[in-house]
Amino acid sequence: MSELTHFNIAIFSDTHIRHEKDKSDHCYPSDQYANRKIRFIIRQINKLAPDLVIHLGDIQHPIPALPAHEATVKTAQTLFQQLTCKMVVVPGNHDVGDKPHAFAASPIVSRQTHMIFNKYWGPSFYAFDYCDCHFIVVNSSILNSGLALERKQQSWLERDLEDNQKTRKRVFLFMHYPLYLDHPTEDEHYDNIGKQARMWLFSLLGHYNIEAVFSGHVHNFFYNRYKKTDLYVLPSVTFVRPEFSELFSVEPADEYGRNDVNKLGFFGLRIHPDGHRIYPIRTYGRTTDKKNSPVLFSAKGLSRDRFTSMGVSLRHSWAKSMDMPFDSLDEFARKPVRNDYLLQALWELRIQKLRIPIGDLKDKTVKQRIKVLKNRDHEFTVFSVGVPDSDAQKLIAANKKLLNSWEVILPRRDMTKGIALMRAFKQKNRLKLFLSKINTIDDLREEKDFQFSHFATHGFRPQDRQLVKKLIRKDKTGKVLDGFVFLVPCKDKPFSDIHSVLKFITDEQTNALIHLKMPRQTEGTAFEDDQTIANMVAESIVSVHGLSNVSLFLDTFVHHDRGYYPRNGLIDRRYNPQLPYYITRHLNWALPEIQEAIEVKPIKANRNVRAFLIQSFRSYTVLVLFKNKAQRVELMTASDGFKIEKSNWFSLYTGRSEKVLQTRATKNRAVFTLPSKTNHPGLLIFDEWP
């Protein structure tokens, strides 16, 4: 058996390739671009250079019963011959026929419907080994069919898994239809496997310790975990099933949701000795790789397992499902589905820390979801307001294994009583405790520009530092509390506020949760300036880079587009990326390359530019933020330490690195001409990229 270090796999699904000359099934304008999208993705996967490519089925659009089926399979085979590594093919319902069900409009699977697939792609179920992993391809269309082929597959799979147990190879399973979308006992519908075969597969997952199952078919992203097995459902690379637009409380995207290009993409799967990591890669329905568009992936990003120190508050519902209307492909039943695009965004941004209200722990569905995500390395901070009564303490104690910390929010008058209760709780329960402060009208009167507001805020402010000092010193409170929650107000230049908090907690030998508020206008005016938000987020992330005594929680993550104080976040209400998302994504790719920062400090720059020096053991890097479009960056600092002749510009919007066009240095000044005019944040990197 080969010793495993790590290797990468590209997994995609539902390409729905069209016959080049047959335009009869082009029901939507975007259908004409399907094959061009596939050509683009093949080029991108070749750049990624994975060790293996796996296609989860629905290779072409015409089903086996249609005259254009075989000709389109030939087209698909020609396209995929351009891949530079081996491709494993899983049969989908467009390849070998629909699963057997009473509501099928298209012909169900049969021995005859497999003929073309077997002719061009080979067997419809099989297994192979790679390093110390065992990969299994299952034909999910024939499950519950009663066909002789189903019985043959069942006997073969049970025997194959039993034989593999002797080798102790890790097992990964690939099939087109998902086991389920919402919960293991859900009724059968168009997008899951019928219960009889589902229960049989469940028994195999547990008995043979299958690490993960990958499926397609639904053209949307979903993630579940059955006992110890991760269940992934991949999006399509060509179109979105438009009925799932019901998940979002806004109007559907282009083509009634079908051409919501932000949701198109594939997976990078990195398998390493201790587990595996998923990297969702959005392709945006592209047919060409435009220089001014965000890159799809980074080779360095795909090898990164490090999370960012930033967390987010989950204001919107994030764990519950909703019923899809009975319609179209599921004409006779409501189908429960959960919106997992929030989770996809978190994985793409490498965000691990999540903040939720204590009430979420009372809901069995939400609690189960917390258990699932904890197994994927997410950390949960729960917050409660008011003196924690016995019910709150019991609830937290009962769920402490699921939680990373408890944030208790109190008015100043209740802190003595609240801390006493927290002390008693801490003696019995090992859980990090953080204290926050409600800002009442009396507190707000201390502000220079006092204006009364009904809307609650919390977190210790600069003028509360003496109170924090007193709490740390009083009755050894510092041994009860693991830290304090500090509020960084809605400002577009947060570095000084964050730096002030960091100096304070270092001096006091404690820890901090910093709540960074997105800028707001008035309660009835929306703040939609993504440029300001992007700059603010970049400045904040860099401010806490490499520090272990602080966690930065960003608020707002998803657009708050109704109610009071409407404002933009990193993703919109369709859960699609916005400018601040890309800045966060690429900064989280880049910062680990810089290693641990020795120092982060602001440096003077030319007008309309803010700059921050990130100095590490190996390099100098400067974060550059623009107010308006510019091509010239002037840093008012000694340039001795910078190897400016080798400087590169890394755009935090596109994720692309280019050589600076021109550099000029004097004793106290360094001037750089960037590759083009931009107002997007970026990094000037003065040493060769590690």
C-alpha cells in the first residue's frame, strides 16, 4: 500500500452537454453556452492539475430515449479528451435513465438504457484504489429497480467493502442521486434515493466506516453528515435548478433562477493523512478567463487548511429547512430543503468561528446542525443577555461540548451578580466565558454626539476601560472570565480602535472578542457602499493577523436589506458573493503566505490611499486601500528594507498577482506604478512570493 501524503481531486457534476447542431432543446438563452462553459472548465481543471477528475453524472442533456443521445455522448467524449488527467465517470439519470418512481415522466432505467453508457464510458459501477484510499462508483439509478443489474451491484458492493476492510484503506463513495437532502428519514422525492435502498446504504456507511459520499443531480450545494460520514451534494457547472430559488427571500436571478451563475461550479477535494478538505470553486458560468475577473482558485489556496481568525454573527436563519412548492419535477409532494449556501461561503472564506443566540440551542434541528458543523471544525460562540438564570445555565451546561465559548451580555448594574453566577458555573463546567456590556441610555449620554435610540448595542467601549480593569482585579474575576467583548463602532477606519483594544488586553493579560459593526446610515437609509465595506474588512483582518488573544466577529455577513438600518454585508440575499467577499477570500489566501506577522502598522501614503505595513520574518508586505481609482501609490517611509525592484501587486479583488510596472525610491519615499488603475484593495509584496 502506498503511503499517503496528500493528493487533490477535481469533482464536478451535471455538465448537460448539448449536441452542437441540435438547437431544439434550447429552452433558455443560456443553453447555447453549455458546451463553451465545459470547455472553459476543462482548461481551468488542467491548470489546477489534480491527480484525478471525477464526473458525478448527467454528462449530456439528451436522455437515452432521445435520438440525439448517442451523438451528444460522442460530443462529450471528445470534449473530455482534452483533460490532462484521468476522468472517472459516474452514471446519472440523463446517462442511463431515471430511477424507478411512480411520478416519472421520462423512461425509467432498464438494461437497454445502459447500452450507450457502457459503450462509451465502461461499467456503470466499479471500484479502484489510489494511494491508501478506496474509491467506489455506485449506479444510483438502478437502486430499488428490481433489475438483475441492481442485485449484481448489491452483491458486488457488499463483497468489495468486506474485502477492502482487510486493507484498511479509507473509503469514498460517488453516485449521482443523493441519499437525502434534509434528513435521513424524509419521504422519497425526485432528488433522493428511495427508502429501501437508502436504508441499505446507511447500513454500509456505518459498518464499513465510509468517510464521505459525493452526489450531484440537484444542481445546488448541500451538506449533511450521517453518523461519521460526510454527505456532499455538488452544484452543476452549467445551470441551476430554478425551483430552488424559493430558498431566498428575494426575486429569482436571471432566467427565473436557472442562470444564477454565481452558484455554478465544482469541488476541489484535498485528501490528507488525517482527513479531507472541500474547496468549493465557483465558475460563474464563464466561457473565458477574463483578466479583470476573480480567479476561480489558487493552487496555494487549495493546499491551505488554516482558518482565518475572523468569525461572523449568523443573524439570519441558518439551520432550518423550508418546504419547496409542489411543482414541476416534484409535482405531487412538498420537499423540505435547507439553504446551505451560507455554509459554502463560510468554507470558501475559511471562516470557522460562528456566533449565535442561546435560543438556537433550544431547537432540536438547529442543535443537530451545530453537531454536524462542529465535526467540520466550526467553533460556536453562544450569547445570552441578562443575568444567566438556572434555565440558561442548564441549557449551556447540557450543550457545552458543542460550544467554544459563552458570551454573557449584562448591564453595568448587574455585573456583580452576573459574575458571581458565572464563577459558580465555571467551577463545574469547562467553557470559555466572555463578558459584554449593554449600553444603556445613561452610557450613551457619555458619547459626544448623543442621540437617543431604541436599538440595543453592546460591548465595552474605550470609556469603559477603567470598569474592565476594576472587574479584572476585583475578587480574582480575571480567573472567572476568559475575556471581554469590545465594540468597534461603525467607522470606515477601524485599525486604531482595534489596535487600542489589542494593547489594552495585552497589558491586562486577558483576551478579547471584538465585534466589528458594518457601517450604517440612519435607520431608514441603506448603506450600500461596498468599497468602504471592503476596505474596512481588509483593514480589520490585517489588524488581528497572527494574534492568539483576540477573535474578530464581523457583523453584518449577509445583506440586511429590510427592517431598520438596512446595510450590505459580504454576501447578498441570494447568498452570492459581493466585493467585500472577494477581498476577504483573497486576503485569507494571502496572509498565511506572509507567515506570522511581527508587526502591523499604518504608514503614510499619498492622498486617497491608506497603507499598512505587514512585517514578518521573511518579507515586507503592504496592504493598500483606495478611496478613489488610482494607479500610483506613494509610501512615505524609508525604502531600505523593501526590495522594490522585485515588487508585485496582488489584487484582493481578482486574486491575481502582477509585477509592478515601475518603481522609484528616495531616502524617505517609495513610489509604485501599478499594472492598471484600480480602487480595489491590494497587497504590495516586496519579497519573492514564498
